[in-house]
Amino acid sequence: QVQLVESGGGLVQPGGSLRLSCAASGSRFSIYDLGWYRQAPGKERELVAVSASDSSTNYADSVKGRFTISRDNAKNTVNLQMNSLKPEDTAVYYCNAHRVLAVGRQVDYWGQGTQVTVSS
């Protein structure tokens, strides 16, 4: 079991920055792929960035060059640094821990979400 708690959301002006943090409890944090997803009103949840267990990273095209995901396995945290924010980045952001258990079997854990609003 992994419990995830996000923090760091809020209201920011276009062009500003925010840093989201996700603290995890539970064991073997390092074996999970850790990701940030977001869901805007009326839209489906989408992947923003992922830090895989092998430390590789991947980003949605819409945030490349602006967002940076980082993880600290010793502290059981994963962060999302968001720069040059745009109004279209407004959404509830969710932390995710994902692990493939076997062929056709996987497990996902989610945080409760944190609101990010980009508006002047």
C-alpha cells in the first residue's frame, strides 16, 4: 500500500511558477513509476509527467520545456516544478504511483489532488 498526499497548489498569474510536492508513505517507493496527472473541468484526466523507477522521465508535449518532475527515493517524495504557467494549465493535479505486478496486472495509487489555477 502507498498513500500519497499532494501540496503546493494555488492561484498564480500567467507566466508564474508553482512547485507541487507529493509525499508518500509505504514501503519500496523506489520501485514505482511516479507521475503527475491533471484534470480540468469537463475534460478527462491526462498525464503531465512521469518519473519511472529507472529514473527516466517523460512529459506531455504541452508542458515540455516548462515543467520538471523530480523524485527523491530517500525522502519518498516526487515534485513537479511548473514554470511559465498558462491559463490552460488550470486543473486539479494528482500524484500517482504505478507498478506493473505481472503481465496484465498493475496497481495504481492516487493522491487526493491539489488545485492549480492560472489567472490574472
